[in-house]
Amino acid sequence: MRLYFVETIRKQRRTGERYGARMDVSFIVDSVCASAGEIKARRGRGDRRYLTTPMPSFSHAPVNVTYSEGELAILYCSVQNLGTKTVVWRKVTSSSPLTIGTYTYVADKRFQVNHVPHRDQWNLLIKHVSVQDAGVYECQVSSKHKKIRKMVILHITEPSSRKEPEISISGSRYVEKGDSIYLMCNATGEDYPPDDLDWFKEGKKVVSDYDRSLSITKFVSLAAKTIVSILKVERSTMEDAGNYVCRTSDLMITGIKVHVINAETKNIKRGTLYQSGDSETSSSIKTHTSHIYVLAAILWLNFVFSFLLH
């Protein structure tokens, strides 16, 4: 515009000097307007000398993203005024690109670019992301003069090892009359221990009864998300035989059948056959009892440490 204005004035001056006339202001205005119209017309025809393309720039998008291992990771990159230029994704620690435009350059087909035509988004997708994929990625716009970059940091966390809720029971299946019965019920919750454990025998709830030397002891471990209940009968009788059921407050159930053997009649009913297995049965009972004592001690220590820590 300024160039056309100067040229018009010079032309008017030459005309005025030749004919000795004054410069006509209206002529200058008309010339300038004609020049402006010509510039607009050339822009409309796509004359590159009169087109100014703005530089590409990045729109706001997250630069720190976190995903769990195995998920679909999305690294966001939105470019305005891209024009004919190309978007390239690469990991900063590697000199080779991951994608060029919508083409996946690497052999690992987990990497893809999500782009909708005529939209600004050029998001990098990583399927089944792993810990090895964590790091700094670069969304880059290549041009002759300089490279425009945007960094995106990808964090990967390992999936938490969450246990399914479960319940189990162990203890003395066979005891001699007068020996002790030990039963231990162990229940684990998904996020926290079950609120309570109850014992039942033949459908009736069992509670501590010190006259019968029957006691129930409970331990809770917040760290292990576990509650443990130990049922002990100090001196068993024939009436203590039967089906014992352990049930949590959220209705997880398990059971065990306890046999009480009458030592006074075993030789008469079973003869030498029982005597051959007598030592084995006695050894099994002692082994079960010792295991329960050890496990109870470990759980008690765990409970004490959990209480002190919390």
C-alpha cells in the first residue's frame, strides 16, 4: 500500500512538472484506492506475495499424563495454523520418529496418531502401555526455518495387586475325647477387613462359654485386610463333634466337620486296625495344633505392629 502511494505521488509530480500544473489531490486518492483494490484482487487470486500465513502454535493440552500399565495411553497435541506442515511424534531418548503425520514410522503398531481431517488434534495413542513406555515425548512441527516443539511427560504406574475377598478355615478335624479342639477362620476383604466373624455349630451361633472352657479370640490386621477368629474348646466332649461354620459380616461362609473319637471304645470297635493308625492320628492332631499356635502368634504380632503404626 505504501509503495503504491509513493509511486502515485512521484507520477503526479512528473506530470505536474511537464505541464506546469498543480498536483491533483483527488487523482492521488483515486490512485491509492485503485491500488488497494488491486491488492485485494491479487490476494483473492492467491498471489503468494500478498499472503501472510501465521506460524503454527500449540493449543492448551495436558503436558503430564499418568496411566496404569496395560491401559490405552493418550498424549495430547493440538496444533493451530498447521497449513501444509507435518506433525511428528518421537520419544526424546530416541532420534527416530514414532509417527510422521498419520503414518506410524516404527514397527511397533501399538503407536498410532489419532487425527480427524480439518481438526487441530494430533494425539499419540499407545495401546497396552507398559512401564518401558514411560518418559518424555515430543510433538514437533517441522518447517524450513525452525522446529516448533511441545513436550509431554508420560507416567506409568503398575496396577495395584488387589486380592479378591476370601475366607478359609483350618484346624482339628479329628480329636480324642478330652483333648482340645482348635479351629481358625481367616477372612480377607478387598479394600479393608470384614467387620466381624461369627461361628455356628449345627445352625446355632457359638459364643464364648468359659464354663465349658470354650473361647473365641479375634485379631484384625488392617495392613493385611484380614480378620482372624480362633475357636478353642479346652476339653472336648462327644457333644462337641459336628459341623462348624464361620461366617463374615458380609456373608462369606466356610465350614469344617469335627470328629470326636471316644478313646474308651476305639479298641473294641476297631481292633488292631485302629491301633495301627493310632500314632498317625495322634501325630496329625499334634501337628495341626502346633501350626495353629504358630500362626496365631504371627497374627498377634502383626496385629500389634499394625496397631502401633496406626
